[in-house]
Amino acid sequence: MLAKVLAWALLGLVIKAGFVGMKGFTHALLDHHILPAFLGSGLGWAFALSTLTNVLFGPQMMLFHRFEDNLILGRRGFDGMVPALRILVWFWIPAHTLTFCLPVDFQIGLAAAWSLALGLILGLAAFQG
């Protein structure tokens, strides 16, 4: 149990760093006119940041998370990663779009709440299936 707690703590730090880094990356794309200006504020900003975060940072974070789980559980392999990566599109892009509409102080907390919600959704789906 302690290993899982430490793994989730490390994952939380990685996610926080990812959020900060992706915000800087998204600002840089806007500053260099690589993204259209309407994505620079409000819902456009939140959507652009969410999409870039989940497409460019999300897969690596999910692989790191699986790597941590495998170390703890003594398993090998990355079975089930394709469906997990699809979750980035149907769940995390919309969820993080809402998250990034909030003030910064609330974003990590809501991201954690989304994780719990996703766990419940996936758990109920497995139970039903």
C-alpha cells in the first residue's frame, strides 16, 4: 500500500509539472502565431491547452503510470494501453477543458476528482460487462 501511495504522489508531481510545462508550450505556440489568436483566452485557451496536454503529454504520463504499477505489482508489459490512450480523447480532453477554465489553484484538485470519477466509470463498466 505504501508503494502505491508513493507512486501516486510521484504521479501527482509529474502531472503538476506537465500542466505547468504544457501551459508554457501553449503560450509559446500562441506567441509565435502557430496557434490562432482565438485560442489565447477563455474556453479557446482551455480547449487548446487540454488538447495539447492530452495529445502530447498524456500518452507519456500514462505509460509512466503503467510502468510504476508494473514495478509495484511485479508485472511486465503494457497490455490494455490502446483503450487507455483512447480515454485521453473521450474523457480527458473534455474534462481538462473544464479544468483549465478554473483558476490555477483549483486545477490539480479538479484533475484528481476527475481521476476518481473516471475510476468509478471504468469500474462500473467492468462490473456491468
